[in-house]
Amino acid sequence: MRIGYDAKRIFHNRTGLGNYGRDIIRILNEYTPIEEFFLFNTRRAAVDSFVPSVKTTVVYPKNWFWKTFPSLWRLFGQWKQIKSHKLSGFHGLSGEIPIQFWEYGIPKIVTIHDLIFLSHPQYYKVWDRIIYKLKFRYAVKMADHVIAISEQTKSDIITYFKTDPNKITVIYQGCNDAYKQSYSTKEREAVRKKHGLPSEYIINVGTLQERKNVLPLIKAIHGTDYHLVLIGKNKKYAKKLYSYVEKNALQNQVSFLKNIDVKELAILYQNATVFCYPSICEGFGIPIIEAMYSKTPVIVTKGGCFPEAAGPDAIYIDPKNVTDIKEKLGWIFNNPEERKRIAEKGYTYVQRFSDDKVGENLMNLYKAIL
């Protein structure tokens, strides 16, 4: 097989969709017999992609017009180059496939991560919602098959785009190998001291935006001696968090970290007492998987896609109920044996998202569709 991929996110997104694309290429390279990967990239990489060089060709816009307007090339200009490479198929990794003016006859698969802009429109600007809807609806309609990253996302695709359920396959995500490694006491202590963290703390990982709902978590540690570590880039919502921390003199209890490399992040997970994730909505919730592979117990929002990711032994909360969050945190801190049991059960559960299973599921779909 010679498979083409929409690779913009692989090369230009440090988190989220970028991590998904990089992991997919790495897993397929390691666990499947695919002969060649063609990564269609709008311009030279802004981030280190960690894409395997063996069997991989990066394809850029060819002529001056598409080089000048790479976003237009991604939508309209890729198909001629896709055809020229005689590909077995094309996989849009982030909810999009190029617009076809005529039929090229190349099978197409698209991954849809979430439709939160439709299910929770209050978190998006009107224009963004319009653009996303047009792109995603077109991709779902024109693709030969759709990958949903969770049953929740599959349900949303059926609801909002009236898609035949038989056209959709749920294939879960995995996570970077860094979270599956064990780190020495020396390495772990060095990271803890670098960031001035106590021996016990709560960790939360994700962009500081409204739907991630971190403010109730900060409120839940007010009046306790717990320390909270927030790891993620700032959005407008972050101003509320900084304001609350300053107003309530919590500067010594809340650490804001960003631009953390993957190994250091894995160590921060492993050092943590508990991972708490009161997000309102996700497509799946990769930080949950990262935490469970790190053998860290998980407290997470009940309902939605979260039980799919976190399994039956996680602790579930009402994400808007500060008292509920505080009580569950207190229980975790005060019951070390139960904390250990939950971490072990979570580690067992998370094995269903292992690289070999992800690779097997993707390869089976490729064989069936491409």
C-alpha cells in the first residue's frame, strides 16, 4: 500500500491533532506492512514532527501559486499531486479532505475527532462554526469511510450529518510511548525540583480554555493544602484563572506550566498524586489515557465520552459542582491504598488503547476500504 495523508497538523500543531497524526504514522510504520507514506504538508515544518524518515515522503505545493497560497492548495490543489503518486488511498487525519473538481477514483478515509462546535456551540465563534461545519460535512459525505475516535463522536456524526452508521468505524487513539516508560527516581526528583513542586500534587493537562472547565478545580482546592499543577497554553479563559488565584492568594498552591516536552510531561504525570479532568466535553480525552499509562489515578467528568476513555474504575464527578470535586479529591488523598488500586485498574484498562491494537484496527480498515 501507498497511502497519502493530510499532514498539516502533523508538522504544525504541537498538541491535539498534531499528536494524533504523529502517533498514527509512527504506529502504522512500526506495526503494519504499509510500503510508503506520503505526507502532504503546506510548508516547511514549524515543529519537530518526529515522523519516521524510513518509507516516508513529504509532499509540498509545487508551483508558485500554491506555494504562495498553501491553504488554498490544501483545499483545491492537492489532488493532482495525489494522483501523480499513484496512491492506494488518502486519509484525512483531522476532519478534512481536499475538494475535488472531478473524480480521481482514489479511495478516501477521514478521521473525525469531535463535533463539539455543533454539540456545544457556545464555545465557538459563529464564523468558526460555519467553516467547520462546511468542511466536516463535506469530508464525511465525500469520504468512502469515516473513522470516529469514540462512540460519542460516532453518535454525533450520525445525529448532525445524518450519516449511515455502517459508514463509520470507531478506532480509538493511543498515546506517545513516553507515557509508557518508567523513569528513575533521580529523573523524577529533578523534574519536581525544577518546577518547585511538593511531593504530592494534582495534575491537569490541557489548553486553558472555557470548555476545559478548570476554574471549579481551582475553587475546589481553596481552603485545602493541596497543590494543583496546570499544564497547557493560555487562551482568553486563562485570565479568569489567574484572577481567581491572585484574589484568593493561591499563588503558592497553583503552578501554571507550559511548553513542557513530552518526556518531562510524562514524569510530571508519574509524580502526581491524582489527575483531575473536569472538562465539559471532549472528542475522547487523550490526557486521560496519558495519565492511566502513567499509573496515575483519574478523576474525570461523568457522562459523554469520558467513561469510554477512563473505564469503570475511574472516579467520576459533576464538573460544575465544586463540593463534589473537593470531596473526591479529599477521598483520593486520604486513601492511599484505594488510590493505588484505582491506578492499577486504570493501567489494566488502558491497554485496550495500545499501539498494536490501534495499528491492527487501522490496517483492517485500510484493507477493507482501500
